[in-house]
Amino acid sequence: MRTAFVGKGGSGKTTLSALFAQHLARSHAPVVAIDADINQHLGTALGLDGNALREIVPLADRTAEIKEYLRGDNPRITSLEAMVKTTPPGRGSRLLRLLGSDPVHARHVRDVDGVRLMTTGAFAEEDLGVACYHSKLGAVELYLNHLVDGAGEYVVVDMTAGADSFASGLFTRFDMTFLVAEPTLKGVSVYRQYKEHAAEFGVPLAVVGNKVAGEDDRLFLKEHIGDDLLVCLGHSDWVRAREQGRATGELEPEHRLALEQLRAAVDSRPKDWDTFQRQAVSFHLRNARAWADRATGQDLSAQVDPAFRHGPAALADAAASH
């Protein structure tokens, strides 16, 4: 099951992404956490130091190799250059199972106390003025498009801040999206903007109130957000101590309970592979018309395999054919 954490910059979505991934890992569930935020702070929130983070090979550094592997022998993808970030899988493509024995997981995963961390890569100096960060997120989109995950398996993605998450089709790749909102007018405005876009594409959305100092804050969020407000979290002495390098004790019981409510919300979502593939195809065709046909000099609508059905059966077929 795939979960995205989104929200205004500074709302605490990276901290909550880390806490949720660690909560899942404590139950010995398979967990992959992906840092897809331009600031790349998820590893630090999970407890890694700078030296350990530098040892992780970012997905964006090996996009060409990832494409080559996932392309497999799909006859609809005529060349590596013609495979763009939105190219959907088809018959002949290689699919991934979560933490499977494939080069994508082998090269890019770092175990952090049971959480398998993958990073997108920082926005480098050579990118300034010539690229947008979403060009780096292409590898994440390809990974999620080709991944077959199931109940009891989790992908937790720390997304870019604010409505910038909608700059690609990545926001449709999740079973549940948690929007982290502070009890402020700015926090509520980001929620309203996100809800409008999410509703257009049928993206399931729940709100996590964060930095909620008391009942007035909770009532403020409830008034402006209504039934989309799933749970509220307040100040955590344990989190603050960890952020200051003092990892002692355990997360407070009320916060552990809130994390379990998030897990229950994710687990209750049905897995709809038909909708998942339909959205992937829709965004691929949209990108093909907007820029990709022109960039590659090809009609990329031909990459869509109308007979392909995503999901566990497709994974079994792909494994048998390679």
C-alpha cells in the first residue's frame, strides 16, 4: 500500500513521514520510505547522519539504468530515449515486487532500523537555471508505475511541499494521501487547494492536524476541514529530543495511537489496479501531447498496451517471461 505525505513547507510532513515509516517497521512490516522532497531531509528524520546519507545512491543518478531494467523486452518501447517518466508498463516490461531481488532495490535501498530508505537526490548546483526538481522525480514515478505491492506492504513517500506535488502525475500513484495541516489559515488554504485537485482525479485524501496545541486548535481545523480531518498531533518532547540528537525513551502513547489510526486508514483502502493503470495511461497521453512527442520525435501514445492488466497476475507473468 502506497502512502504520500504532503503539505505546506514547515508543516511537519517529513517528520510525520519518518514517524509513520518507523511505526510500520516496528511491526516487522516491509517498508520502503522514499524522499521525494527537494530538501531531502527524510534520511535525517529517520536518524541517519551526513556520512551515511552520502552512501545512498539517489534514484535520479541512475535513471537511465532504471529505465533499461524496467523496459525489459516491451516491444512498444522502441528505445531507451523514447522511455519517458510517464511511460506505463506493458507486456514485456519488468515489474517490481516490494524489496524484491532486482537491481533497483539492490542499488538504491539503505536499511535504517527496518525502514528501507530510497532518495531522489538533491537539487545540485549544475541544475540551477536549467532544470526543475520534477525532472529528478521521474525515477520515482517509473518505480511506482512498475511496482506491484499488496496488503501488509508499505511505501511511504515524503512529497514536495504544497500544491507543487501536482506538477506531475506522481500524486495519483498512492492508495492514500495524508495532507499535514497546521491550525492556521495558511495550513487550511493548502488543504483546500489540494482537495480541489485531488477530487478531480479521485485521489483519496485525509488530513493530519499537526502542531495542535489544544482544543481551540482542533476545533479550528474541524471547522475548516470537516470530516477529512482524521487525527491531530500536538507537541512531542520525544521528537524534539531526537531532533536535538538526544534519542532517549519512546514516542508518547497518544502519538503512537495517532500513527496507528493512520495505518488503519491506509489498510482500509481497497487496491484498485484497473484505476491505477488507467490513471497512468491518462497522464502518459497528456504528457505525450504536451511535450514528450516533440522531445522524442515519436508518437508515444503507441507505448500504451491496451491488453495489459496491472497487478499480481501481471507480476507473475513478467517474472515467468524474464
